[in-house]
Amino acid sequence: MRKSRLFTPGPTPVPEEVLLELARPVGYHRSAEAKATLAEVVRGLQYVLQTEQPVYVLTCSGTGAMEAAVSSVVAPGEKVILCTAGRWGERWRGILKAHGAELIAVEAPYGQAVTSDQLADALTHHPDAVAVYTTLCETSTGVGHDIAAFARLTAASSALLVVDGISGIGAMECRMDAWGIDVLVTGSQKALMMPPGLAYVAVSPKAWRKIEATPVRNFYFDLRRYRKALAEGPDTPFTPANTLIRAQRLALERLRAEGMEQVWARHARLAQATRTAVQALGLELFAQRPSNALTVIRVPAGVDGTGLLKKLEQHFGYKLADGQDTLKGKIWRLSHMGYVDPFDVLGAIAALELTLHSQGLAVPLGAGVAAFQREYARAQAL
């Protein structure tokens, strides 16, 4: 017998009480109870995103929220700066191109992060850019961006800062208001400990001024509709996934009870211990500025990276993520975001050790597990 254990960077494990909530009968999404639940979820999201601005609930994937953050903000032909360091930066590129933006790309090689110096240079040379688009956590490579530094630069300009926080919110420190993020999007299925299906958008007053001056080019993803419905309801302009909203309320209550400072610190401890374990096994980390949401491991030379992940799941039930596109078979992505504790990750490290050993690699059994425990104990004692 083997148990299935999910360690992909989305979807991620869901707490038991949240799963049980999803088994309750479906209710009417325009009832007073549903509106009260939506209001609770919005307040919970404001706490997690660290903002006083309303947070709009969309029934879609995170990509839908990203499209709303483009179509509502940028008119055709307007110039935007794109900071891209992986596949999800490239997702911004695809959406921006589809909506006719003029793109100024600021790029970093996969495994590296775009620096604030690069962005400062782009803003200097393109003062007419209306927005900067970037990612908090680039899950395709494991890189985390210095969003606070980016925000200091855009605050001194007329450009908005638009951040894909889909895989970073809840795992990495992110303070929308204090840092000066103008549009922040995230999704339910990562560190917010939910199944896929909901996406969230928060908008600053500076961004609203730009949205109000931008011609309407969308229907479902027009953020003006969500602002109006939330203010008048609270409600959504279209049929919401109200069963997911009910469940998200419980997951958000977990985060509030723990406290965001403690949530960020927990993810930081898990991430550092995991990175230490990986290096103790003689493996190489892929990200040079790693996110605390996941650890990305470079596949050793001569190893079938995709095949080894299949064996890991077949024999031990641990589902890690392969690389994507050009990185397929070249990296392994081990998530430790959301509903994950140190003993979950210890099991994943042990299973990886055993699988590598079974393939004839000179892996010191127990070295990764011991290194994880030492680092975690050290960090917990601080």
C-alpha cells in the first residue's frame, strides 16, 4: 500500500475541515448567508494581502485574474515594462500581447531574478510606461523577486506595479499597502490551501485612477463590475463558485489564527531546511534567489529527471513537479507551501534519497533527513 502525497507547487494539500466544507449541500449564491460569507472572505483576503483595499473574488483560474489586471488597466498601444524570469513572466507577456500593449521586456535567465537595478534602468529609459508587470514567486524556476524594491521604484514614477502573487501569497512576505503594490493578484490553489477555481484581485487608488481612464475592453474580467457588485452587495457580478468561497473562509481563518508574520516565518524555516537537505545530498539548487514557496533542484547529469519522478511517485506516493517547457527533465520542483508541516517535507526528502539510491547514485542515505532536522531545529530555536 502507498499513500498519495502532493508536493507540487499547485494544487497543494487542502486541510481536512476545508474538504469537509466542500461536501455540504450547495446553497443559493445570492442569499444573505452567501453575501455574509463573501464579506468574511474579503476581510480575510485583505488581512493576507496586507491591504485595506477591497479584494475582488473571481471564479476562474489565476490566469483569469491576470487577464483582468491587463484588460482593465492597459489600453492598446500603451507601453508597459515586463520583468520576466520564467514561464509565469511569459504568461504576462502572452496576455499583454493579446491586449495590444507595447512591451519593454526586462529579462533574467531561468534560475535568476530580475534585479531592481534592471528595473530602475528600464523606468529611466521609458518614463512613459504606464505599468510594470512582474511575479512575486516564479514557480517554474523557484525564484522570488524583490517586490518591495520594485515598489519603491514605481512609487516614484507614474507607472503602476502589477504583481502576480498566485504562488507567493501566503508563503512569502508581501505587504500590498506598506510596499506600494498597485494591483495584486492571487489564486486559491497554492498557499491559500484550497482547490483551484477562485482568483483574487486587489487594486490601489492609483491603479483605480488608471482603470477609470482606460476604455472598457472586457466583459467578464472588467474590474469595474466587481467593484460595483462588492460595494452594493457585497456580491459578485456573475455566478460565483459559492461552495469554494465557503471553504476559502475556513482556510483564511486558519491563516488569521496563526498570524501572517508566523505564516511567513514557518515557510521560511521549511524552505531553508529543505535547501540545506538538498545540498547535503550533493544536489544543486536551481534558483539563485530562491522563493520560500518551493525548492527547485537541478537534476544531476546523466539522470532521467522525468523518469525518476515517476519512480518516486510509483514507489513512495510523493508527487513532485517536473520542469516545464525547456526545463522538463532538467529540474525537480518540491513544494512546501500551504498545508505542509516539517514531517511532511522530511518524508519527501527521505523518499527522494531512497529513489536516488535505487538508481545507483552515490547518495548518503539519511544525510538529507539529518541536515533538514539540524537546520529546522536551529531555526526554531532562534
